[in-house]
Amino acid sequence: MHRARALAQLSICLRGQIPAKADWPDILHLANESLITSELFPPLMKDDDVRRELPEEVRVFLAEVHRRNHARNANLFDTLRQAIAALNAFDIEPVLLKGCGVWAADISAGGGPSGDRMLSDLDLLVRRSDGRKAVEALVRAGFPVLEDHEAEDYHEVAVLGRTQDAGGIDLHHRAPAPLGIPVIDNLHAHCRAIEFAGLKARLPRPELQILIVSLHDQIHGGNFWMGGFSLRHLIDIAKLTKGAEPIDWSFLIGACPTGFVRNVVETQILAAQRIAGANVSEAVLKCASGPRRNISG
């Protein structure tokens, strides 16, 4: 597979267009590998001319993946609803993180789960003081503990899951990002209350969702040093920049305490703009495309 060409053509598809001389086997191989095949269906179906230009076998394949992911997301929606209900019963309002947060924001805006975003698991965050109580609440609700990290210096308290669920629950007591970033260390102060299927949860402001996923990918996942990225998360960032809540770019960049953290975030934002079509302010793009800052500044 010619990866650079496949990525360039996949990026065009994400914008709802069909690339010239599209290499569909390579495009779909990369999309499958990146778990974003279901994300291709909506943009390529919006325009009648684009839809007619799609090869029939590609259209049928994308439609089937989207249909199956819709069924999987319905299962995850029910899992998330039951988990939040169990936590609410113990007076805990979980913060919805990463893909779960982006997905839940769409759902809370109206309607049920779509077949667009594929989730690996459900990321929920509770206060450190509520960690053990949250695990107890979920266990009582029938979610067995698969991994217990309470005794470790780790961002997860535990991983829980049932055999009938399409994905497990990653229960966090801090965001999956480096310590020492004030807005993330004090994440609850920057979340808004939302109603999720009649239950109570909290959602970080979109700037913090971008910050957390950028730090998770680039630092926690090591992509900053390897030149990599998660296509799913670049698409998430693009969706956040096009959501109902406008992005306060000054707040996002100001939340980065060092030049190194700013470099990390700007690298992710630039990739989201170039690959996934994120709406990014010209000032941020200019900084991101310019010389890198001293990592200690």
C-alpha cells in the first residue's frame, strides 16, 4: 500500500469528494486500519453527484459498515446509559472523555447514537475521592472489574466490562494527560452539566477535549516523537471545531503552560486541519506552521 497517497485520498473523501484516480483498495485499507471506515459514509453520501460517482461495491461496503456500527453504537449507548445510571445512584456525575465525550455531545444535542463514530471503549472520569465508590457502583450494577489500577500511579482507576457489551469502561480519576497542566488537573471546574438519556453527566468544554486528546495522542501515545497521529482523533477535533459551541483558541493555547506543550497541541491541530478539515483560526495555523518554540519556554 502506498500510504502517503492513500492518506491524501482518504483526506479528500473525508471532505465529501472523490479523489482523481481513487485507489479504493488502499483508501479502504487505511480507513479500516484506522477504524474510521464508518466515518466515510456520511460525507460521501451527502451529495447526489458524489454518491453516483462512487463505485457500487464501495458504496455497498461503506453502507454495510455504517449499518453495523450503528447497531454496535446502540449497544454502547445502552451500556453508557446503564453505567451513568449506576454512578448517578451514588451521587456521582461522570465526566465523558475523548471519543465518548465527542459522541455524547452529538447525542445530547438531539437524537440517539449514529453509526458514524466507532468507539473502542467508554472513557469516564470521576473525582479521585469518588474512585473506589464509583467502582463499587459499577460492580453492583453488574460490571465486573477486568483491571484494577487503584494501587498504581495511573490515570485509570479500573477497567470494567461485561461479555454482552460492545466495549468496556475505562474509569479514570484523572485525564489521560501529563500532570501539571492546571486546567486539566482541575478539569471538573471546566465542565458543563449535560443530560444524557435523562441522566446526569458532565462534558468538558470543547477546547479541553481538544487539549486532552492532543496530549493523549502526542505524549501518552508517543506520537510526537514518532511522527504519528490517530485519524479518529483528528476527525474528532474537526467535529469539535464545527460544533455549536465555538472554539476559544486563545483559551486553548493559553492553557498550555510551556512551549513544548504548545508545540504538541499545535502539531495535532495542524494535522486535524490538513487531514480532517478542521476549522482552525488563521492565527493558530500561522503559529503551528512556523518555527517550533524552545521546548522549555
